[in-house]
Amino acid sequence: MTARPEVRTVWQVARYLRERVEQDPHLRDLWVGGEISNLSIASSGHAYFTIKDQGGSLRCAFFRAQNADQRHRLQNGASLIVHGAVSFYEQRGDLQLIVDFVQPAGVGALQAEFERRRARFEEEGLFEVSRKRPLPRFPRRIGVVTSPQGAAFHDIQTVLARRWPMATILFQPAIVQGEEAAVAVAEAIRTLGTQRRADRRPDVMIVGRGGGSAEDLWAFNEEPVVRAIFGAPVPVVSAVGHETDTTLADLVADVRAPTPSAAAEMVAPDRTEVLRAVVTMQDRNTVRVTRRVAEANQVVERALGRMDRRLPDTAPLHRRVITQADRMKHGAVRTVAEARDRTTGVAARLRTLSPLATLDRGYALVAREDGTPVSAAAEVHAGDALDVTWRDGTRRARVESGS
């Protein structure tokens, strides 16, 4: 006697198919290219259409919450690339693609994914101008996240040494290309941003790399990097590729720089301009105090004139007033002199603290490739590559012999 077969309900079969479809990771993040037909836009704003090619067709649903700024691209006969997840519609018993992004077919897959992510992050408010922070005027510690092998870090070092040598560079190396790059860059940003020691906590960060293809720069379009920059506790300057390159890291950063060298120019004030500003401030203070002394003298003279006219004998009072006026005048002059001395001292200390003051006397600064200073001959060995900086530039050298 044969066993009676187990009979399933239509609902059970439909539910099983839906669960299998929606649990398949290959069907949850799907790009499909084809031609649009049977387009219908409901009064609710939801759009329904079929995407097809010579080999088949697939029903699509594009709901109002996602299609508000993309609905104009939907036209019968249009060739589009759509992104979405496949779902099984139980009541009708067919598959459909739940669309969340559409792009003209002429745009490459990377660009289409870039636009999809850009729209999502923009909707979350990650690119809001109102949340962007100004850069500190005089940073003491500058964090740098980039590759230790590329030219970007060397360019940043050179510019900072020239413009603002008193700043400390906090370098956090990271892989900037390949599958592991996004996680590495994001982790480096978080590491700099969560330092407990004050002398390891940056006032501003530079995050970036040198130029490359769209694929080379793609790590800076990945969500971990975008989220890490958005959550950084200090202002972040992005410096990815060249001026014509735009990444999502550029859009979320507080300031975008066209190149790593330009980023260093932005975060570091020019010490020459700072010294000039100090001197200008000193001159303004001198003029301001001198003018106030002159005004005070005029007030005293007018008061004495009125008193002379009203009192028959004001000689003793006149002498006291003159004595007091002289004291005020000498005190003001002394204040101006002290302010000038303090300002001159600050300017002198700025010049003394600069490593470039040593270079002006004919010496050179020697550092390893990673920027570590070399202070003794015993620290280097034959074959080591060194960066030698004179007052007018830097050259790469290699040690031929050593003790």
C-alpha cells in the first residue's frame, strides 16, 4: 500500500518560495540592465514597469519613497540600469524586482553605484553644509591618514615643514587601495579620533591618497570610510586623487582639497604671514595707545584752561594736575614699550622654534622615508634611503657605506 502524499496548500508553497528568494544574498543586491516597457505610475506615486531584453523580462515595483527624484528617468523604451532586490509576490504567484535606484544604461556600473550611494547618504543628511566645521587657525597637532608608501605623505610633510614647522604630525598609516582599504582607512580615522592622551589627539585630520583610476579610488566611496569621516570628533580635510576626482569622502568631509599638497596648505597657516600679522598688530596697538594718550592730554589741557578762568589761584592744583598728567603719559609710553617687547619676544621665539632657522645657517635636516628624524650617524646603515632637507628644498639620498 503506497503512502498517501503530503498535500501542501498554495499559501504554504508561495510562502516557501518567498522565503527562499528573499534569503538568497545574490538576489538581495542586484543590478539589472534592460529596456523599460508597460510603465504605469499610480496616483499614490508608486511606479510599476517591466524591464526586458531579448532573453526575458522581469516585473518591477519602484515605490514612491525611493523614486521621488528619479521618476523622470522612467519612460517606455528607455534603456536603464536598475538596482534592487528580488521578491516573490504571493497573491499573484510571480517574481518582481523591488527597485530602489535607476540610472541611464550609458552610465557605467561604478558610476551608477556611486550615484545610488550618494543619494542614500544625502537623504540621511551626511552631506549637510550646516554640519561642516571650520578648520582651526593654528593647529598644534595634525593627523594624517594615507599610505606610507605613496607620494601623498611626503608631499604633506614637505608643505607642513615649510609653512608651519611647529606643528606635530600624527601619522596613522593605512592601505588605500584594494578590498581591505575601506576598513583600514576607517579604522585609522577612528584610531586618531579616540586617542586619550592630549599629545596624541589631533586638532584636524587629512585623509586621502594620490591619483588613480576610479577603481583605485573606490575605497573612499565605501560606507565605512564615509561613516568614519562623518563621526570624526575633529574637522576632516579630504584629499583624494586629483582635482577632477570626486568621491563620497570628499562630500562628507568638512573641507575638500584637490590634492594632498593642497590639503596641507589649507590646514597649516604660513608662518611668514603669522609673523607679519604680529608686527601689524604691534603697530596698531602703538598707534591706538598713542592716540589715546594725545586725547587724554587734550582733555587735561581743556580742563586746566577752564579752571584757570574760574579760580583766581590755581597754581598748586595746576602743578598737581601736570604731575598726574606726566605720570599718565609716562605710564602709557611704558605700556607701549612693554607690549612691543612682548610682541618682539613672541616673534623671536617663533623664529627660534622653526627648524628652518637652522637651515638658514647652512645646515640640513635628515629624516627617514616615513618622516622620522635622524639625529646621529649611528642610526643609519648602508642602503638606507633618507630625505635631506635644505632651506630651498628636499632631495632623496641613499647611504652607501656605514659603520
